[in-house]
Amino acid sequence: MSIFQKELKQLVNDKGALLSTLLLPFVSTMILGFALTNSFSSEVSFEEVSIAVVEGSTLEDDLQVASERFSISEDELLRLAIPDTLFAYMDSEIGVDYYSPDDDVVYKDYTAVIEMPKGYRLMLWHEQLGEEWSEDMESFQLFLNQEQRQHAMMVQMMTDSYMEQVYAHTELAENEEIAADFGNVVVQGNSPLTSFEYYTYGMGVLYVFFTAGLMANFAFTEKKGKIYGRLVLANIQPVNYLLAKFSTSCVIVFLQLVVLFGLSMLIFQITITNWLSFIAIAVVLCLTVGSVASLLVAIQFRANTEKVANVFMLLVVSILGFLGGSFFPSSNLSPLLNEIGQFTPNGLALQAFIQAGQGESIAHLSHSLIYLTSLSFVLFVFAWVVFPNKGGIES
């Protein structure tokens, strides 16, 4: 604890470095946001979205069977048909093609493909109208085209939101409270990003990694100034020293994100829909940067040079920013770059922040949370292994 307090005191004393570290992401966001405002659409566009529906039974066949079972008009059944009503109000913008299971569907030609088993509409009509359904039925499957990741994510969020309404309607039906206006679908989570929103997320996940290099340089300065040597003489364990650097880095990164998103919400009017998911992503990002800082400290102490952190900040962070989409959406350049970017910590955090900002739940972001947490653990363990005995200080 005393080492951690020493680290924080050292940072507070160096006010210039602390202020520049906290404010630089916001300044960069402001510059890029104004410069590239026209690069981000102000309206939702579905023109490039195409969806294939592979249905075990056609809508016409299902309507014929349902009309014999229910005392309800076909028009009312059409208003409850799934997934048809999801796309009905945007037919002029979205391309929807229907296939049978025997057709040869080229999945890569579509943004998303929905596979729907035979009788699925009938089952949902039964449930929506408060009738019992005794047969076993598989759910529909949604396949997303990762080469069109941005549009695919839009389709997934639309579908998730729509199915939540279906289940809510089913609950009402069971309680004999069927909503008459169920056909009016409210789509959530597909609002477009402004340039300020995108670069708030993009610069946030990028500049935090400069903090890792900064902490590594601070640590090496301590070694050169014999400060670390005195800690060794005081029987401070190397792992405790690394934990102090890890904890301090996490605190600084968290402050960076608080300042960046706080000012952006106040000045640029960005909104966060799901705060729980957002905070969860922020926490695991802090842990990841803390582990990167610990690894840089360990490598520099092992190699006895401060060039490692400098190369990391000047070269590696720039490459991460390019691949992860911090400077511009990588999907605009190449699907391959976009796919690679999803394996970078900043790229994964960027997409997760965007999704959390638009309302995605923690369950939907579990992959990102697990990936970043696991990466943090692996990097810190590796740093512990690499860190030399007594930090390279000779007895």
C-alpha cells in the first residue's frame, strides 16, 4: 500500500505530465470530431443491408393453416408474423430475399441470414394469441456476415430488440392483455454515430495505452535514480512493485476515461444508454492497460533500457490505433483489417464501448469482457516471469 501511495504522490507532484495525460484524449477527440464531421452520416441508412430468410414453410402456407385454427383475420395474423413484420416497414431500403431450405443460398452475399424452422410462425402465433403449443420447436438462427460487421451489428441489434418485444407481447397475451398496436415495431440501438461520439470512443481506447508507456518510463527513471534500489533494500518484493505499477496505471486510465467521457457528454452531448455495460468495459480496459504497463516495466528492467516504452508509444500504439479503428473505421478500408482489429485490445474495447453506448447488455458483451480480462491476466503473469530478481539491482 505504501508503494502505491508513493506512486500516486509522484504523479500528483508532476502536474504537467498528469494534466497532459488526462486532457490529451479529449483534445484529440475535439480536433478529429470537427475535422471529420462530414464523414459520418446523420441519418440511418439501410441501403447496403441485405437479408436472406431461409424458411421451412412460407408465409402463405402458415397463413392458410393459421386461418383454420384461429378466429382472427389474415390481416391481423400478418401484423403478428415473424420475422416479416420486422422488415415490412422498411422494404424500400432493406433488401430481403426468401428461400426454402433446398435452395443454394450464398451466405457471404448477405449482411445477415435468418434460418427459420418449419412451423415457427405458427408456434409464435399460438403463443402471441395465448394458445398452447405442444410440439418441440427449434428457435430461428441468425448468421452475421463479419465482412460487413457494422451493418451486421445493426441487424443483430434490431433483431434482438424486436424479439424482446415479441416475448413481452407473449407475456401480455398469457395475461389476456394483448396489445393492439404490436405491429408498430420500435427499433432500438441502430442510431448512427456522430463523429464526436466515434472519436470519443476511438481516442479513449487508444490514448490509455500511452499511459502504459508513461508508467514504464517513470519506473525506469526510479531505477536510474536509485529509488528502486532503496525499495529493494527495504525488502520490497518485485511482485509488489509490479502490482503498484499495475494499480497506479489502472487509476490513471480510469481518470482519463472519466475526464474524456465527462467532458464529451457535457460539450458534445454524447449519450450512454447502458451504463452498467459501459462501466464493465471501462474496468476491464483499465486492467488490460495496467497489465501492459507492468509488462513494459518488466521488459525495460530486464533489458536495462528505456527504449522499449518509447518504441511502444511511438510505433506500437499507432499500429494498434490503425488496426483497431481509432483513427477511422477500419471496415471502410478492408474486411481483413477489420477482422484483425477485433483481436486488438483497443479495437475490441472500441466496438464494446459503441455497443454499450447504444444499449447492449453485459450478456451480449461477455466475449469482449472475457477476452480483455484473460488478456490482462496473461500479460501480468508474463510480466511477473520476465521481471528480473530484485529488478536487476546487483547486491
